[in-house]
Amino acid sequence: MPWSFNRRPSLGDDHPDTLADAHNRAVELGARGQHQQARELDEDTFERRRRVLGPDHPHTLATANNLAADLRELGEHQRARELDEETLERRRRVLGDDHLGTLANATALAEDYRAMGDFQRARELDELAFLGRRRVLGGDDIQTLESAHFLGTDLRALGEFQKARELDEDSLARRSRILGDDHPDTMANGHNLAIDLRELGEHQRARELDEETLARRRRILGDNHPNTLNSANNLAADHHALGEHQRALELDEDTLARRRRVLGDRHPGTIANARALAEDLRALGEHQRAAAVLAEFGLTAEIAG
């Protein structure tokens, strides 16, 4: 077995208890970010369980699910998708459409499609998982709210902002009541709802929500946390949309300095921040400074814009 220990060598590598140990060990490796090691162990365990227990056994399907998660973390989205599709088909046949394992598999497959840019297929799967979880677990269950979150992401990516807004408003009210306003999932929900509102032209409401989320994230996560910086960026966009260009400029300057220090100059978030700052400067008539910012980040092709 491709791992550093076998806690029960007398049982042999193919014994169900040994395979259970291997499965759990791979979960531990993945939780520690050791995805390549987890993948190697899950591949071996998957092959053994498929041979010993059969391809449709719940334990085999659980390991298949974990292996797909390893592949996703390693950026092998096509392989993850193929494995998740096969596992979903088996779980539907063996467990039924409304089994929680089947619904979790649909969620994982949607993540594969989302990572590959197929938001329409991701939306179909996330909608299936959301409706199934709501039917089985109820609207307030954490898993149902997780599915609502993913479905909202798909809807935004497809430009269906009104549907995303309705879903996010409902989820925010539920999460606020169940988890509290300071829970990371509640704050993420507020962040997403503000995006919906901004895209729908409700800039004042978006600004109020972003101000609240930014204040909470600063207090709980700190000024330099990536989620805090995302909220700062969104709030600056609200100010910009409301014509409050000086306030947007001040916020974008501060956020850009923090992102450079925390994420580095080439991180996509830093580059996006530089573009936003250049837009603020242009709105204030400071075209030379805007050009200098873009040039500093290698965005010379955008200077004329």
C-alpha cells in the first residue's frame, strides 16, 4: 500500500478494516493539504475496494468520491468530472435520487463543471441538489443552504441576477437566524447578495450591505484577510457606481497596498484591484496617474481605455 504505515498488518492489504484505515488516512492527508499523497492512497484504496467489495458498494463509492475531490484539488478537473459522473450514476441506481450521498455527489459534480466553466450544467446539478436537500432536510439545514450558495454562484455566472438575488436574500435571512450574523457563511451570503444588488442597479442597498460585511470581516478576520479585501473591493465598486469616486479611490488604494503585501503583484485579485484603482483615477480626471498604475502592473494595453 502507498502509505507510511499499516496499523493492522496481520489482516492484509485487502481486508475491509485495512481498507477503512486507508480511506480514513487519505481523508486526514487531504485535510492537511497533502493532496498528492491523498490521491495516491485513494487510488489504491479505490481499486482494492472495487475488486474486493464491488463497484457499487457504498464504501467503494465513498472512496471514489474522495478520489475525485483529490483530483479537483490538484486541478485535474476532467478526471474528477469523469469519476464523479460515474459515481453519481451508480449512487442513483443503488441509493436513489434523494439519498444524501447521491445529492452530495451531484454537488461535487457541479463543482467539477463550474471549475471547467460549464455553469449551465453546474446550475442544473446544483438545482437538483438544492431541491433534493430542501425536500429531505428542510430549508434551514446547513447542507440545503450550502446548495443554495452554489446555485446562486451559478446563476450569477449565467447573468441571472434576479433569481440569484431572491435565493441569496432567503439564504441570508436563514443563515443570520441559524448561524448568527458573524458566522463566515452568513458574511459570505451578504457579500454575494451585495453583488446581485449591484448588478441589478441597486447600488445604495449594495453599498449598505457591503459596508456591514466589511466591518464584520475586519473585526473577525482582520484587515488583511483575503475575504476582508474582497469586501473592501466590492464596497469601492459601490462607491464608484454611486459617483463617490474619491471614497472609492481611498479604499482601492488601501486594498491594493494590502493585496500586494499579502498576495503579491501577480495575483488575479491584485491585478483586478489595480484596474479598479485606475478607473477611480480616470473618473477623477487623473489620467496620468491611472496610466502609471496600469503600466506598473504590465497592463499597458489598457492605458488607452
